[in-house]
Amino acid sequence: MIDIGHHGSVADLHAWQRVRRYAVPGWMIAECTAARERGDWRAACEAAGIEVGFDDPGPLAGLLAGFAPDLLRWHLPRILHGSTGLLSHQRYVLAPEGEAGTVLLVRTYGNERLTLDLMNRRQLPPGANIVVPPHLWDARRAMGLREPATFEPQPGPAPGWAAQLFVKSGWAVERERPGADGQLALLLRSDLLRPPVDLTLVRAGLLAVDAVHPLVRRALFPEAAPVLPLTGSGLPADVLTRVRCRGVWHWAGVSAGRIELPEHTAEEQQREHALAAFGGTISGCFQAERAWNGGGGRLPRLLREYRRDLILRLEHGGAREVTGLLDAGLDPLLRDAGGRTLIHMLRTFGDPGLLPRLIAAGVGIDTEDRQGYTALYEAVQHRWPSRYIIAMVDAGATLGRLSSTRFLDVSAHRASDDLQTAIAYIRKKKR
């Protein structure tokens, strides 16, 4: 029986197991560590997919010398419940010791990208701003994990060790929730105060000690031998499975993201594709092919697991992983379970510079997902940064057949200045 400790349910632990497998790739840890050790905090942020919104760190230069963005990613709260993603639209405050006048503010969005801004504490946005304990993001303080690891939650006010930590740091932890006037609130999240989930995962046999972040491993498992993180990954191994096809069992498989039907000749495949185009009933192998290519329907379990593994690696690995796998032969026409292309996922990858390569490889700029949405429609709907939207428009992207004449007007309502710029650019190009 699995001891779940303070971490919800067995299902939550298995969700954390997936988070630990995908969310902070070994190459990211290796690159962030190398950058931090040579004093280049900006390169560490770039490796960890964090967009920096300032040039001069000013009084926080010393704090940034120990900033480990990969460690922060490791510890930030996740959605769980079937998702490995970060909680979206959260604001996290990273504060120096002593009088906390200038702080760092980390924002999360509806994908794996983060932003990092520098501001005075008094300038923090109204509403909830969550204070993150230094041992969860400062490499020099990571050994502090040992203290909360022995913490047993008690009813009542904030735990003593956390209160002492922030009072010592010059922070008065304000426990109010923001009122109707949108006043500032500095908060502590309970899941950032609990013992690290890594302890429970290792004890339950769901995570190898070698797979724990090196800074976390050194704090929690000091007897474990040092292990260097993997610096890259290759294509997943090919898979084969049996599919019921017109009364017999056939082999179907996936290699480099491409589905293969080895028991059907080219002529049979052409005939089945023509049958599908005219609305006919296709056989089992071709039903699996259609499901793989984003057309809906049931996909055999092994193929479904292969695609899920590959998409999670791409989403969390960003442009570095996408580029590496494309170089290794990944099918650029790969789609996820919702029929979204790699262009639909461009914001998650964090680099609009991937767009020319994807288009040159044959990915349609206006290919629709299963809901009928083009990538540009999704970009506007989910308020992507203007540089992505402008790059897509310049590449010939349109909003597609499902966009109404009022779509841009509705999207522009209460939009940021950046999105307003993008919408104005779309309108200009439509003239």
C-alpha cells in the first residue's frame, strides 16, 4: 500500500510521477547548472524557458547569482488531475533577505512559459502574490529543504518555521485575501510548505533517487552518489501493436512519430484513403491511422501512450527538444489527440523562430484542429504574445472558417497593449 503522506491521493502521486518524468528535462537542469556556475543567470533563465522582462538587475544582482530557475520549475505547483502543466495565471514573489524593497515576480500562463520581472514590493499587482520560500529557488539555500521535510502540519495559523523564515527576511506575511478594492495580498501556499513530494515518491517506489533534481537529491538524500543529469534525449523507441482489421489481426506501429501499416500494400492504402474521402467505412488499421493523424476515433493503447509521451516531451522540452527531435527525424506533421499541429503548439515551445522550419517541412499554417480552429485563431483566443501572432500573419495565417466578424472585437475587449498591437496588425493585413 502506498503511503501518500501529505500529498492528496494515490492518483495525485502518479500525476507527480509524470510531472517528475517530463516537466524539468535533464538537459534543462544541466544547462541551467552550467550557466549558473559561470555566473550567467540570464542564460539559465533562457534554458529554463523563462522570459526576462528587465535589463539591469540593480540591487538584486546578488540574489540572481544563486537563482536556479530549473529548481523553481521543479517545485512550482502543478495542475495534476491528468495534467503535468503548471497552475496558470499565478504570480510568485521571490524576495531577498533583509528589507524586501525590490523583488522578483514570476508569472505563469496557460502553457509552460514563465516570465520574470523586477519591481518594488509596493508596485506588485493587486490581488494574490504568492511568496516562495528561498530554498525552493535559490541554489545556495536548497539545503533548507531538510527543515520543511520534517514539518507536520498543524491546525491554526501559518507554521512557525515559515513565519520565522519570512519575518527574518523582512516580510510581513499578510494573510488577508484581496478585498473588493483589489488590495495587495502576500500569501503562502500550503503546497509550498509541505514536505517535498519527492520524499513520498521515492519511498513509494515511484521515483528513482537518481531521477531527483540534483539540488533536491543532495538535501534529501545526502547518502546518494552524485549523478549528472542527462543532457539530451532521442526519439522514443518504435512500437508495434495488433489491430483488428476486417476480421483478422494486423500489425500497426509508430516510428519517429509516423504511423506505419506494414500489412497493407500501397495500393490498399490508396484505396482505403479514397474510401475515407467519400465517407465510406474504413478498416481497423486505417481507423487507427485516422486517429493518429488527428481525425478522432479510438487509438490502440500502445500508440496512445507513445503519442502522449512524445507530446509531453515536446511541450516541456520547448524549442530545444522540438529542434533536436526534428533533426533526429521526427515527423513534423505530428498532431496531438485534439488534432493540433506543431504550429498550434508554437507558444508552448517558446520560439516563433521555429515557424519557418515547420512550414518548410510541410506543416500547414492554416491546418485546423478537431474543433476546426486554426493556429492563429488559437493564438488570439489564448492571448499569445504579439511576436508569435505577427510572425504567423506574415507567414500567411488566417483566423479560419470558424471566426466570426466580431471575433477580433471581442478578443480586443480588455486586451493587453501587446495583444491590441497584434489584433491591429491582423486587421491591417486583412485590408
